[in-house]
Amino acid sequence: MLPFGRMNKERIDDIRKRYKDEWLLIAVDEVDPDTQQPLEGHLLAHGPHRNDIHEMSKQFSGTAYVVYSEDWPDDLAACFLII
């Protein structure tokens, strides 16, 4: 896992490709204005356990994106509500 130190801004897709089977916490820097899909950001943390990444997300005060690095199977849907 990474501390909250900022890395270089990069495309979300490129960050996801770099980490296999891990959860990612990404500070969002750019969003598609039409779809509101995060496009670019800074990797804040990564790891194999969603709960660890979720706990770290509570400590970050900006706009963040928690996502799994791999694509979901076509027959699976998921929704996470972080309050």
C-alpha cells in the first residue's frame, strides 16, 4: 500500500492495468462531463483487501474512487455506498 503522498496524475485505465487483482483508492482529478466517469487521478493506495482500502478512504478528504483493478464478469453487478 502507498501512503497518501501524491504520485503523478495518470489515466484511471492505466492505473488499473498496473495492478492485478487489487483494490485501488484513486484521488480523482478529471471526470468525463457527460458520464461523470472518473478519467484521471493519482493512486493513493492499493491492496488485495477491499476493507483495507475502504478504511483508508475514510482518511482522505478529497474526491476519491475505490475500484477493483480487474473488470467485473458480465453477469456480476456491484454497488458500494460509502458514507
